[in-house]
Amino acid sequence: MTKLVPVEPFDIVIFGATGDLAKRKLIPALFHRWCDGQIPNDTRIIAASRDKLSNQQYCDLAAGHIPAAKSGFGEKWEEFCTLLHYIALDVEGENPGWTELSSHLAPDQDKIRLFYLALPPSLYGSVCAAIGAHQLNSKNARIILEKPIGSDYDSARKINDCVGEVFAENHIFRIDHYLGKETVQNLLILRFANSLFEPMWNAGGIDHVQITVAESLGVGSRAGYYDRAGALRDMVQNHLLQLACLVAMEPPASLDAEEVRTEKLKVLRALRPITRETVAKEVVRAQYESGAIDGQAVPGYLEQLGHDSTTETFVAIRAHIDNWRWAGVPFYLRTGKCMKAKRSEIIIQFKPVPHDIVGAVEGTIHPNRLVIRLQPDEGVKLMLMTKDPGPGGVRLRYVPLNLSFADDFENGYPDAYERLLMAVVRSNLSLFMRRDEVEAAWRWVDGIAHAWNKGHDKMYGYASGTDGPSQAALLLAREEREWFDAPFGQ
Ligand code: BG6
């Protein structure tokens, strides 16, 4: 087992502590890091929310989301709860909660202090202003903002301006939890710690790239938020574009945060704008209808919502990165809810061999393909051509060279939020989005959203439990390509 290096003791204030994110992700992440000895006991977790709860009531509420499988769970949880302090604080307006928070934090002005805004982005500006007004932004204070930062370029700029009035950019940690996933980090290692790929990693060697983030769940209890966002704003603006950046960026000089973020920004700025004239050809938007997932009947999106809506739950995009490396190489991005299975995958399809010298009696030559599976069954697979052994002429087979994380490495690496929280304590900004990145991503996404607003917004349907609408398949088929949807093991 790898030895974990403990972080310095810190205070973390979680605003929105009774919300879904705090209960499902943040408190469990802190608990797991503490169980593994990475968080020292003189750390304080201050859970703030407007509900009137005692410490014990909050601990009981949060306990419901800790997987009971952890050994010694009961005792450990009780001990962990001594780090937890609950404060009833309504972030909107002046109220005694702020005074209580100030007096809690006052004795430790030099301690690392994190403010986690697990709140709607519309509150980011006012909460930062209140933190400033109560002089809580001590010199070691850092702010953590959940995505989405705004709902378009203008609102993102406003939020960034307000937050920037209270915190310097290198104290602002904008979370995209995909950047905390083990396999996403491994993408950088795969590209830059192996000499094999780089000479081919360009328009000369690569035919196209596919990035799929498919989910089998619907919108569930988040329908209120989701119906205002849709797949484009909820997933493409952040997770899918960040993945595209890591695939497409030039090698940074080092893994230093500014180097990496500057290279990602160049990719975002090189994305070819999608306009009213091109949107119908480059983008497919769709909504899930009733169907079945894992043998269970699933109602359609509108049925779940209980009212009409023009929000997309699926989007597929043919994107282009207009620079030397990627000229003419389409990046196909696709994400949706209520699809056949949960699956996040990046596929790099290399160019075919220029000439077939084999003349096989069976099988044809397929181009090499690199499959990077982010979840589930994390792994990397390189598809190669080989000869079926034995006599009887050349019979070709397309076979995987497989690296399965579960089989080849020790199990149990930390969840994305665990890694990201520890990175904030260590002040490592490389896993977080810089202001200009977020704004550049919004500029590109806004092009699509604006085109939709101008009536170029044809909505297709797809049955729940499928790979999406047939129009998404056509997006590739008209260029004689197809989505690769085979299960990872095949
Ligand atoms: C979130 C989106 O950012 O990512 C959700 O808001 C989505 O709608 C989730 O379900 C997917 O994350 P993961 O880690 O489960 O792939």
C-alpha cells in the first residue's frame, strides 16, 4: 500500500452543508482521507447551512452517506465527528451565523482555511463579498467553487469578477471533478511519459477522436437545476471540453499548474466556433423518452419533469480544433442521460495503413485504436492487428493490448473529490480551471446555445436505455465513421 503523506491541519467551511454535494461527496471524501491518516486531528470541518441543526443532528444526517462497508465504521465515524462543527448560517443577508463563523475562525489566522461553496453559482458573488466584509479571507484562505461557474460567458465573467475582488486568482480553485479522476490524470502520463504516441499524435497519424460520457441515470432529484442547464452546459462546457483539452494540448514544459492551464487554454481558443449556419450540421440535441434500462421501465424526461421543456438531455457535437496539429481531425463529443450504460471513454482512432500488402484469406486490416476508459472498469486498451496463429493462410485478427487498472494495480485509489480537496490544501492548482479557461469554454458553448435560441434547435428523441438518437450516429456515418460502442473487454 502506498504511504500517504499527511497534509497540514486546516479549517474547511462548507457552505451548503446540507445539500446533496456536501452530503454525498464532500463529507465522505474528508472522512476517507481522515481514515487513511491524511487529515490531521486538529483540522476543523465547519458545516454551514441555513437549517437549524445541532452538531449531532448534522453528524447523523451526514452518516447516511458514508458507505457502511468501512471497517470499524461506527467508532471511526464518531471520532471523525469531533472534527465537525455545524453552524446555522443563511448566506443570503446579515445574520448571527456570520458572527459565529467569524469567532470560530478568529483564533487561527495563519491556519490554512478553505471555503467550499457547495451552492448555486448565483450566490458565489454575494458569499465572497460577505467573506470579505467579515474579513475572513486571511492570507492562507482559499476558495473552492463548484462548476458550473455561471450559465454563459457574461454570467461567468461577473462571478469571476466578484470572486476576484476578494480572492487572488491563485487562491481560487474552480472544480471540475473530472480533473480529479485517476484515469484523467493518467492521460497526461500516457501522452507525456511514453515516447511511442507523440510522433503520431497529430493530423498525420490520427483520423479522429471520440469522447463519450454516457450516463444511465436520468435527472432524478436534480431536475430543477438540470432543466435550466441541459447537457451542453452541465457536461460539455466543463467535463467534455476539459477531456478534449488534455487530449489535444501541446506538451507543456512541466506539470506546473500555469504551464498546463496555458496549454489547455490554447486548445479552447482554437475551437472552431459553431454558428447559426453550422449548428444543424455539427450538433445533435435530443431528449430521452420512455424506455428500459437494465430491464426496468424508465419514464421519459418530460414525464419525469411533469411539464413541457426544450432542454436537451443528450448532445453530440462534431468539433474542430483549428491549429496545425489538429487540422482536419474531427473531435466527436457525446454525452447524455438515461443511456444504455454508464461509460466515459476517450477513443483515439489512428489512420489506416496506406496500402494492404497482406491479402489475408480472412479478416481485414482495421486502423489502430487507443481506448482510454475513464469509468467504470478503468483501463487503457490499444487495438492492434495480428495474425491468427497456425497454418491455412493469413487470417487477421483485431486484438486488444490491455491494461486494466483493477487487475494490474492495487485497488482503492481515492475518489476525485478526495484528491481534489487534498490538492487545495496543498495549494496545487494544476487540477483546477483558471478563469480564462472557464471563460473561453463558455464563449464556445455560447455559440451553440445562441444558435439554438435563434430557432436552430431541432430536438430529437431517443428511447431510454439506448446509445442516443440515430441522428448522432449519422453525424459520423456521413463521414463513413461510427461510434465505437463495444463493451470495454471486447
Ligand atoms: C456532474 C453533472 O458535473 O457530473 C451531473 O452535473 C453528472 O449531471 C455528473 O451526472 C457525472 O459525474 P460522474 O463522475 O458520475 O461521471
